[in-house]
Amino acid sequence: MKMRLIIDGDGSPVKEEVMQLGEKFQLPVLIVTSIDHFTDKKTPAFVQFVYVDKGMDRADYEIVQLLDSEDILITQDYGLASLALPKGARVFHHSGKEYRKDTIDILLNQRYMSAQMRKAGKKTKGPKAFTKKDRREFYTVLNDILVKELRE
């Protein structure tokens, strides 16, 4: 099976960058998202949308079903990343950081602790605004990974 770039599409700020890289490296791009985010915007033939019903984690479960060990997944969801890693796929945050089996438990624990603090009425920091610099950094990181992966 050929490598695919798969995007957890509900909140991804890097869809355009992933599509640019898909075109550059002639890789299929699969965007999995809730029907709430339906678009009839024209996209190139190598880009496919998979729409799932409304509901918590529906897109995540669909992604896990579709995911193959050759694929690269882009998500900001630590839970989804933890389900994708055992399938052998490489998983990246839109910041360009790669999720790894040896660090995912730490991230999940931090997420749990933050949720507990919010339940207790404490304020926690949200994510910082995604900038043009962040966008360029993501593109560069994923470009370099693809150059290396596809050369091997």
C-alpha cells in the first residue's frame, strides 16, 4: 500500500500545507471530518474527504479503522495519537512534533491532570494562537520527513 497523508480534519489548521505536500510528493491526502464540517469546495483529485456522523470521537474511530502502517497522521488529539501509534503509523501534531510510543503516556497523563484541574474549577492554559511561523515550521518538518521516507 502506498503512503497516505491522513488529517484529523475537525480542527486542523494545516490542511492546506498537507495538501501542498501531497501534491509535491504525489501522495494521496485523506481528510476525515465530521459531517458538520462538510464542504463543497473544489479540491484536487488526490484529496479525498471522509465524512462521519456527528458525535464525540466518531472521526477518531474512523481514522483508526482506515489507518495503515505506511500512513502519516496529522492530529492534535493525544488520544487518537495513542490509538494510531500501535498500528505503526507515524503521527504528528500540527506543530510538527512527532508523537512517540515512549512519550505518549506522559502527554495523556498531562491531559488528564489538566481536565481534573478544570473540573475542580481551576484555570488551565489553552493552546497558544497558531502563527504563520508555526505553519512554516510544520511544513518544513513534514517536508523533511517525506524526503527522507520516500528516499528509503
